[in-house]
Amino acid sequence: MADTGGLHLLKRVATAVVLIPIVLGLVLWAPVPLLAGVAGLVGLLTVAEFLKLSEAYQVRPFRKPTYVYFAIFFLAVAIMSVNEKPLLSTAAFIYGTAFAAALAPFVFLTIGMTRAFLPDALPAAAISTIAFTYIALPLGFLVQLRQQWAGAFYVFYLLLVVWAGDIFAYFVGRLVGRHHMSPRISPKKTWEGAAASIVASVLVGTAIFGHGRQISQFFLQLHLIQPRDGMLSQQNPALVPTIILSAVINVAAQLGDLVESLIKRGADVKDSGALLPGHGGMLDRIDALLFAAPVMWFYAAWRVLQ
């Protein structure tokens, strides 16, 4: 049993070592339309896992229509990201995503009229709509965040805050966790791990923002970002707002993790898939980010308006 646990941990670390440089490279260096394409691919892989999980709830999902709706959304995000003016692109994104989210139930319920067994229509339409708002919209927020002023720095900060919290929750929970947070939903999560997660996110977040100019200059020297993508001309936020932001992002990330555990628990599966060794499926890997990205996007959009 110990050997199995050690092998799982080894696979988890090895996968992270491979993926982290790739993800950071894309976030920092890739043009925003390319990032939108990658986010769309990740979204399609994730929604495929989500639709598979829905079958355990006795739902026959609309697979092809959901994939097409996702693809159209990310194509629109990629086209909107060509705009070099953050305020205009943010406004277009808000209007576009609001329209897409409002339209989704009507599209999928209309498709439901083609089902031979009509009681299947509403559950299938609901699953497709939830898949869009749960997976596509947060990934769209992440792409649009990258397009804003200092966007590469903001996404870098977001990823490290989420990852730091996840790592410390995992290891502290395994080592000293005694008080279970939600045994019915996620038996291995503990309050000790959750507290360590918040502390780690706050420490990492304040350190990154506190050295925002130096970090941005370092990336600029490596030709990974353009001047507008870093925090070079902006004043670093005060300490207290940074602490609050890092803590809120961490709480959102932990809730995202718990929500995905709820979905899997109801489906009676351990992982959403087997795409990433040691991590499970794509949904297992980005579940925390799906809740944290909109929080970070809102903060960055608010700063642009100041």
C-alpha cells in the first residue's frame, strides 16, 4: 500500500514537472489568440470528462452540440482577443459571454425537442448549460485576463497562488491532518490542510506582488513578455489588499476542488479521467482554477477601471 502511494506521488510530481514549464511558457509568451486556442482545447477535453461523469447520473448528454457550442465560444474569444485595447476587449468579452450564457439554455432545450424520449431533454440541456458556465466561461475569463494590462503577470500570480495552496493542502493534510473538512464529499481533505493552503497562498501571493516589478523585468529580459504584459509601470498594490486577494483566490480554489469532488462522489468515481498520470483527468487538474480565475479577472478588470 505504501509502495502504491509512493508511486502515485512520483507520477504526480513527474507530471507537474513536465506541465508547469509548458503552462507558464504559454501564459507568458504565447500570443493571446494562441492561448485562446489552447484554452479551447483544454475546455473540450474537460467537458468530455464532465459529460462522461453526467452519464453516472442517468443523463444522456448532448455531446456534439455541446462541443460545437464550446468551439464557437472559444473561436469568438480568440477573435475578440485580437483587439489591442483592454477596455474595449473587456467590454466586448462581458457582452459576449453574457449573451452566450443566456443563449445556452434556449439552444440546448431546442435541441432537446429532437429527442425521441422527451424526459431526456431537460436533464441533457441542463448538463450542457452547466458544462458551459462551469468550464467554458472560467477559461474564457482566464484568456481575457491575459489580454489586460499586466495580464501575463496577473495570470502568473494566479497560477502560483492556486498551485501553492494546492501543494500545501496536499502535503500538510497528509502529514498532520486530523480534522476532516467534508468527509462525505472529500474524505482526505482536512481543516489543517485547508489552513496551510490559505497561509501558503497568502505568502506566495504577497511575495509575487511585492516583487512585481523585478519579476516582470526578469521575464522581459528573457523575451517572454512584452512591456504591457508585466507590472512595470504600475504601482504595486498595498499589502492588505494583496493579502485579501490571495486569501479570496485560495478559498475560491478550495471550493472549486470540493465542487468537483462532489460531482465525482455523486458519480461514484475517484478521478474524472486518466489523461494526466498522478493527477487523474483534465477536470481534476483545473477544478480549482475554474473557481479562482473569475475572481482574479474581476480584480484585474476593476484595476483597469481605476
